[in-house]
Amino acid sequence: MKENCWSKTLLGVYNYLETIAGAMDKIILKSALNSFNFSKLNYEKNNVLNISNRLIDLSERKITLINLKLVIEEGLKNIPQKDALLLVAKYINRMKIQEISEKYSISTRSIFRKLTDAEAKFLYALSTKGFTSHKLKEMLKNEYWIMNYYNELTMKNNTDFSLSMRAIERVAGI
């Protein structure tokens, strides 16, 4: 179940990848254009080596985000179309479960079950392409905003699991 957090994380951040990559472009351009403006007071921060390293780091992060976008799209292409449409509706188009239920004429309970299955298929499609949980963590280790989102989902998932276990124990009289 923890692994499905990767599906939710990747699909949840998909809409922001292009925007953030564009913002990085603007930062790179602005930093490069303003790099000539330095004095003795800010030399340590704005010397050629530091500016070059910052630009390279931002460029590498941008490449990571573009690659992540391609990985997500490839994962969606490699699962059945019904599942991909469901994931796109929920995570990328941000439709509510009720709206999805009405659009596809499926009960809300079935939507939840089908979403869980689709998330698992998406994750399996990624893993067959070599993007396992370990590989994703390594790829995204410098993208703190994505890793924070993943960690929040993982913590929520663990909390939901422990709450459901306590409910089961209470009902079972344990």
C-alpha cells in the first residue's frame, strides 16, 4: 500500500512540473544576465564559479522534472486506457469522485476500487520500465517539494491504516 503513494505523488505533481521548469528557465536567464553585477562585498556569493554551479544545478533539476513528466506520460500509455482515463480524471484534471462517477456512470464505491487498481497498474508499468521506488527516490532526492508530498502521503497512509486496524480491532472485540 505504501508503494501506491508513489502513484499518487507522481500523478499529483504532474500539473506543476511544466510550470516549475518554466520558472527555473526564468531564474537561470535572470541569474546569467545579472552575473556581471558584483562587488567585493558579495564576491563570495557571486563569483563565476558559484554562479556557474547554481546555473548547472538548476539546469539539472529542470532536466529531472522534464524526465519525470515523460516517465509519468509513459506510465499512463502503458496501462489500459480505461485506467489511464480514470487516473487522468482524478489526479490531473482534479475531478471529484462524484463527478467521475457521473461521467463514467459508475458507482462511487466502484470508482475507489478502480482507482486503487489503476494506481497499482500505473506503478507496475513504471517498475517494468525500471522506475522502482528506490529509483524514484534516487531520481527525486533533490526535489524536496516532491519528496515532502510523498512523505505526507506515506504518513497519511500509515495513519489511515492504523486507524482502520484499530476500528477492526474494536469491532472484533480485541
